[in-house]
Amino acid sequence: MTELERKQDRAPIPSGWEYATAPESREIVSLRERYGHFVGGEWLEPAESYQTIDPASEEPLAEVGQATDEEVQLAVRTAQDAFENGWSALPGSERAKYLYRIARILQERSREFAVLESLNGGKPIRESRDVDLPLSAAHFFYYAGWADKLEYAFPNRKPRPLGVAGQIIPWNFPLLMLAWKIAPALAAGNTVVLKPAETTPLSALLFCDVLRQAELPPGVVNIVTGDGRAGAALVKSDVAKIAFTGSTEVGKAIQRELAGTGKKLTLELGGKAANVIFDDAALDQAVEGIVNGIYFNQGHVCCAGSRLLVQESIYEPVISKLKRRLGTLRVGDPLDKNTDVGAINSRQQLDKIQELVRSGEEEGAEIYQPPCRLPEKGYWFVPTVFTNVAQSYRIAQEEIFGPVLSVLTFRTPDEAVEKANNTPYGLSAGVWTEKGSRILSMAQRLRAGVIWANTYNRFDPSSPFGGYRESGFGREGGLHGLEPYLDFE
Ligand code: NDP
């Protein structure tokens, strides 16, 4: 035994780590008291408004507009004018310049945006700083690159823009979803009316500043805020296309509304992804992947690995490692750089998570939550694992959209595939194994739009994202993400 090993043997294992807080300053963001709608490059005084809050403290942040039907129509007409009077005729290389500018300004102002995203949405600053912001800028850079190459992207097909794209986005990745929607629409030569989610409008409103800084022609991008009524008005308006990300229920309602109108539609809806761990997987890495899969962004992720499928022979070590790891997650102030799990986005979402968790206990699953002290104000939920879960339980079937993992087991790859595919959704899946051949065969058999192997929740603008069945249709990202914004002669 070496001297070092002898010392390590005697050293007590620390029972807990105390960190000093490391808060990011919120001074970098200056908010106005009141925001209107951004139409034609100007702020339009809203007829109605509501207050948007910080979900970690329940403190009001600003007043924002609740768009009326007339305000939405005005935004659409303004976007149509901008489309007809210049934007659609602009050479792709000119459109690209604006997209590059937007990307660079987002990079320059990334700290400000990251703080605002955490403030209004509740996500940890580490994630908004290291994931949301770099990826948002990367989307604009990526699609800027395509703007002058559409003829090469779709050879012999003569692409042309559609007109006005109506875009409706959710609250889990407010700026990133905006980037996923606006960047390809502009690269393809369309103009945009975008409605952010009711609870997280502020980064979209700050983005209007970026549009002005980039000198994007007025009316090319218009932002109207408000709740589902504003979204419904946008769906009914005279747009050429709707791009929607959100719940399956609202997605279906939009599909019904648009049926027969000839308007184009892409839907990116919910998910209930299986994260499948085989017994030959590197367990410590797999446990990190499980944690990243479900507790990233408080589990408010459509592609979250919310169903863990563990091969029976490794069930015990995986669950005990997972429980130990859960004990190290820090839940709390989203602006603290040490925080792993931030605030739940809204009271409504917290109620939904609590209701589903109660159903899991009532149906007979075993709940595990690490000891954890939650802040008194704000919306919080302790990272949770359910074992003894039957496939029929609601927590194994329904999208919880919170930091709650349901664990199931399997013996053979066939059983894993059958259980993984036993869901109305089909957005994403994860596979953990050291065998390349098994990865390929699982990827072929799992009914999911995105499959990660020995990793989870990895995104790249060049890689298409989207689902099957109740997870929607159409792809965002990559070349595939341009196609829904184009017509072809
Ligand atoms: P919604 O589908 O209601 O929200 C998504 C967006 O659509 C928001 O901007 C919303 O506005 C808008 N919207 C709401 N109703 C309509 C309508 N009738 N017509 C047009 N647009 C509309 O999701 P929720 O925020 O209510 O979340 C409910 C559940 O949906 C979550 O618990 C989660 O399971 C799932 N979800 C899935 C997401 C995903 O990425 N796949 C994202 C968000 C939620 P407003 O914000 O004002 O309601």
C-alpha cells in the first residue's frame, strides 16, 4: 500500500459539501416597467396588459401586453408589407448579413440574456449561460450560412419563401425556441410574427433591441405577447405558415383549425422518452446521462429522458448510484452559479407536477426524494425518482414536464424496444451500451425522431429535431428545418 492510499483509507468521507453562494449579478439586465408589442420596428402601446414574474421569488418583473385580435392582425399585416416591400426580394447574401449580425450581437450580449432568461424562466444560470445562449447564437450563425445557398440546398427545385410565418413558442427554452423559429424563417426569405409564452416573454422583448441594433428592416420580425388567446388569433390570421412548439393538446387544436386552409404547419409537441441502460454500459457515465436527461431545466424539456429503462441485472447498482447522485444536486436560486435545479416555471406547472406525482404514489409506485431544503417563496419541486412503476401508471404514460423520473426494468433488447415504444409519443430516446452494433439496431427499432447514444440532450443547429405520432411532425434544425419555410416550383 502506498503512503497516499494509506492516507485515503483513513480520511473520513465527507458527508456533505457546503458551497458559498456564487450569485450572478442581475444588475446587467435593465428592465422597463412596461412593454408593448414590437410591430414594424416600433413599440405598440398595448390595449391590455398583464404582469410577468420571477418564478423563483414570485416578484413582478414587468408589465407586458396581452395582444388583442386587432393587434395580432396589425402585426401580421405589417409583416406582409415587409415581405412584399423588400425583404423577399433581397438577395440571400444580404439576408445572411442580418442573421450574422444578430448572431454576433447575441454573443456580445449573452450574459445579459442569460441572466434575463433565468430571471423570467427559473432555469439555472449555468444552463442559460452554457446552453441556451450559445445554442441560440449558433442557430443564427448556422442559418445565416444557408441564406444565400438555398438553390444548392435544394438542387433543381427552385425554392421560394412562403410569406408571413406565424410562430408560437413555449416557456421552457424561450430564447432558444425563438432562435429555432426565426433563424430559418428569415434565411428562407419569410417575415415573422412570433408569440412567446405568457410566462416568459422578456427575452423575446429584449431580442427586439437586438433586431434594432442589427438594423433589420422594420416589420420583418414582429413580436406580440400574451396568453393562448393571442396564439389562437395568430393561428386564425392571414399567415402562410404556423410553426408551433408546445403541448400535444394545443397542437391538435391548431391542426384542426388549419385543416383545409392550405396553410403550412409544423408541430413540435410533447414526449415521454425512454432512456435505455444496458448492462454493458459505463454506469457512472450513464448515471450522469440519466441526471442530465431528466433534471436538466427542471425536466421542462420535451425530449427529457423521463422513463428510465434499466436492464434487470444492473438495476441495484444503477438505482443506488442514482440516489447518491441525486443527493448532490443543488436546488435553489436560479442566479446562483452552483445551482443544478432551478425554479418550476409557473404555479400552474407546479400544480400539474404535484398532481401527477400524487397519482404515482396512489397507483403504487415507490417515491424517492433526497433530503432538500426548498426556498420559502417561489415554485419548487425536489428532484424525484419513482421505482416499482408499472407501464400503465400515469407517471409512465403522461408527460410530467418536471424533475420526476419513472424507472422501469427490462431483460432483453426486445423487451426494451417494446416498452420504450409503448407510448403515444415518439420524440426522443437514449441508449447506453458499449456495443456499437446494439446502438445501431436499437436506433432502427426505437420509434423516436432523435436518438442519443451514450449521451443525452445534445443539440446542434445542423442536426434536425422533431418527432413522430403525438410528438408532432416537421423538423427544426439542419437543412430539414429550412424546408417547411419554403415552397418549391
Ligand atoms: P401550451 O401548449 O399551452 O403552450 C405553448 C404555446 O402555445 C404558448 O405560447 C401558449 O400560450 C400558446 N397557446 C396556448 N393555447 C393556444 C391556442 N389555443 N392556440 C394557439 N396557441 C396557444 O403549453 P402549456 O404552457 O400550457 O404547458 C402545458 C403542458 O404542455 C406542459 O405541462 C407540458 O407537458 C407540455 N409542453 C410541452 C412543450 C414542448 O416543448 N413540447 C413546451 C411547453 C409545454 P400561453 O403561454 O399563453 O399559454
